[in-house]
Amino acid sequence: MAHIEVDAAVLAADAHGRCGLLGGAPLSAETARRLTCDCTEVVEHTDAGDALHSSQARRSIPRSTRRALLRRDQGRCQFPGCETKRWVDAHHIIHRAQGGSNDLRNLVTLCRRHHHTVHEGGFHCSRTATGTLAFARPDGTPLEPAPAPAGTPRRLIVATRRRGLAIGPDTVAGGIGESLDLELTIWTLAANRHVRRSRSDAHDAASAEAPSPRPQSTADGPPI
Ligand SMILES: [Zn+2]
Ligand SMILES: [Zn+2]
């Protein structure tokens, strides 16, 4: 458990002030915002350092709200493509220090890795007018929503065994025996899908523009 000490003005607007581990290393304001998104207690102090609410220490998110959040998000990280259910945090889309509330619309479940990605990594997370989540890269380009997997890893293992396939950690290897480069593989699959879709669209456009064949006619009768 980490104990941090941070001034409200630092959390709200990156102002100069105290921001660090209690009696230890300094932290960036964004890291402090991540840690205070979902913390056990918030104890506020006066400028002189006296605890204001030491006897009223409160949870950053009420238990009932946390239960409702986990039920809505099925306890799973909501970052596109992530299925992590362990070590998840409740992230405030608008941080409490910046006016955000504990309303469910302002909360989203993120795993520790993607909570870090959204705060320190500069990725954006917002909720649209229709209530759906939208994620974007630091340059503003949107991340496409990733569909949920068709089944659980356990079902995949059972299906693989039924087919008599011996798939192990070394099954997939490169041309010279090196291990799988997962990022390159996914990038290649995505690029191939994009190329196929572009070709299909171009084919559809060409078919729509092509003139319809002229009706043939005979000297004695109507066109056939
Ligand atoms: Zn957060
Ligand atoms: Zn995640």
C-alpha cells in the first residue's frame, strides 16, 4: 500500500505544491491522479499540515458504487482488446479533483496496466452522448472497439484437445525458428484485413460505375 501526500491544487491543475510518497520520492501530478482515482482513504490537511478529516477518512468510491461498477463492467478492464479481470481499478473519466463525480457514467473499470496507459501514457478515455466509451491515442486518433472473444481460454483448450491438436508454447515459430512476434503478427493480420476490405470496396465501386449491357435486338422483334 502506498501513502501519498498531494495538494488539491496539484491534482486539479498541475500547480506547484506537495506531490509525492509520504516522506519519500516525488510523484508527477498525473501519477498522483491515477493513485487517487481509486484509493482506500482520502485525508485532507490544512496548509499547516494538520489533518482536517482524520476522523472522517472516506473511501474514494463508496462500496455500493463499486459493486454496481463491477456488475456493469463484468469486473473486466474496458480498454479495447483487454480481458483482464485481476487487479482492476475504478478510473474516474473526469478526476474528482477536477470536478468529476462518483456517478457510474464517470467511472470505468481498467486494469492496472491500462489505468497507467490512460494517465501517464496520455491515452484518452471519454463517454459519448449515447453512453458508450471512446478511447483515443495521445495524438487523438480513435481506438476501434475490440469485440469480446467468442469463448473463454478454457473452452479453447478443451476444443483444441478434442481435435487432437498438440498446441504448445513452441508451436508457432518464425521461418528460422525464432519465437512468435505477437505485435508483428497482429499488425500483419490487421493490415491484410484492411487490404481485403479496400479491394472489396474498390470492386463494389467499379461494379456500380460499369454501364449496364445494351439490350440485343433482332430485326423482327423486340429486344431480348
Ligand atoms: Zn484513473
Ligand atoms: Zn486492461
